[in-house]
Amino acid sequence: SLQRTFAVIKPDAVAAGNTGNILAEIEAAGFSIAAMKKMHLTKSQAEGFYYVHKERPFFGDLVNFMTEGPIVALILEKENAIAEWRKLMGATNPEQAEEGTLRKKYGANIERNATHGSDAEETAAFETRYFFNAMETV
Ligand code: CMP
């Protein structure tokens, strides 16, 4: 059924000038953009976004990466949007991502992987509300 997911174009892809390419691929894949904003996260905002990973060894590096430059935060709508967006992104590690996926094309390594997408309905709900209020959403 029609579903929404939360997505991020990460600092590596924004800095490389790939925002437009990624947005074009999002629309070509049949997603509609329900909300979008460009922002530069603070450390505490990035820590809050990724709090589920706070015990992981890569957490500090991840927060540094996510705050090194602006991101584009998005709400995407499509049938089965959560799974469909994860399919378009490809595997977390760009080296393992399928040809044609966003992370394969625009990602450099397992950390600097160009895009983020919610992994389940509960995380999509949390992440959406973390970034967008009701008046910012179509
Ligand atoms: P994302 O899908 O946004 O979720 C967590 C992020 O942590 C991931 O993409 C990567 O940017 C980063 N990361 C860095 N190292 C790892 C790792 N070993 N496993 C998973 N994610 C990692």
C-alpha cells in the first residue's frame, strides 16, 4: 500500500554535486517527494538521529561524517516506499551494492555511502518526526 519513508542525501553526495542526480533518480523510480529540506546537522542532532547506533564502534566517525557539510532530508512516498527506497539505494556497503543502485554509483565506502533510508515502519516514523513537523509535510 501507499507508504512513506524517510531518506537522506548525505554530506558526501551533496558536496560532490549529486543532489540533482539523486533527486532525478528518485522521481524516475516513481517516488513522490512529500517533504524536502537542506540542512547542516549539529553533533547533537546527528547523535540523536543515529542514537540506535550509539554503542557501535563506528558511531563517532559516523557523527563526524554526517556533520561535515549539509544534507538533504526527504520524505518519499510510493507503494512499499520503505523497501523500494532501500532497493534503489542498494547495500549499505557500496562495494556490495548492485550495479545501478545509488550507493554503487555515488557511494565511496561503508560510511560515506551517499544516502540513508529508514529500515522499518517504526524507524521511518521516528526519523520523519525527528526532521519534519506537520506543516513541513505535504
Ligand atoms: P545508514 O544506512 O545511514 O545507517 C548507519 C550508517 O552508519 C550507515 O548508513 C553508514 O553510513 C555508517 N556505517 C559506518 N560503518 C558501518 C558499518 N560497519 N556498518 C553499518 N553502517 C556503518
